[in-house]
Amino acid sequence: MKFSTRQDIDLAAEGLFRAASNFPAIERLLVRRGATVRRLDDLAEPGVGMRWLIGFDWRGRHREVTAEVAQLDAPEVVVIKGGSDQFDLTIRLTVVALTRAKARLIFETEAHPRSMKARLMVQTAKLGKAQLDRKFARRVGDFIAALVSGQHA
């Protein structure tokens, strides 16, 4: 199942990319929202190979996701691949300059089921895809706004 949204931000493309690829700020934001985040690599600089174990509660159960930076092409693309026991995940962030002071973030998430139970969840979720798309766009917008405002603080 794939979700995609576009967010136009009043920020230069380089600034938006810096905010969207500020992994320590993303870690702090996830922790503030109730997740546990543990870094699994020992890289000194942000780049391909950064890995995390992220734990969170969802629908009454504790879930864990591993995530790894698979591609980091500044100032345009970040690809994070990961997975859980139920899904393989890919998150792709693409920054496009619209003007000197405005940029567009294209945020795409794709989840591939790994089990029959996960396939059934995806089929059920497709029935409410329009509502899920709206919720996804709103949450991505809130997430990016928090990262961008944190950059200016």
C-alpha cells in the first residue's frame, strides 16, 4: 500500500532538505511523541547506513520497526528502508525547489505485507483509503512543520 503527499513550504530547498534530513531532530521528535528510539550504528556523520530500532504502541500492542538510511542525495532525496514483523517499509522524501524561497516536499511511504495477516490488514485499509490519505497528509504536514520550526529555534 502506498501513501504520498506533497507539501509546499516557505523555505529554500536547501533549508527544507536540512530540516527533513536532520536525523537527531527526528529522533527527538519521535521520543516526544512517545516512541523509543535506539541508534544501531556508530556513524559520526549523517549518511547511508544510519540505522535505528523504533518502538511504539499502536492499537494496544507494542510494535518495533527497524529503519536504515538507504539513500542520501543532498539536497534532493532521502530514502529510508525498514521493516517490522508484518511489513517491509520504504519512505522516500524528495525536495524540489519551486522558487528561491519556496520548496516542495514529496513524501512517499510504501508498505509491503510480509504475511497473510498483514495482507488482510492492507485489503481492509484500502476500503478507507481516501480517509487514510487525508490523515497521512495532515500528519506529514504536522511532522514537517515541527521539524522546520525546530530548525529556526
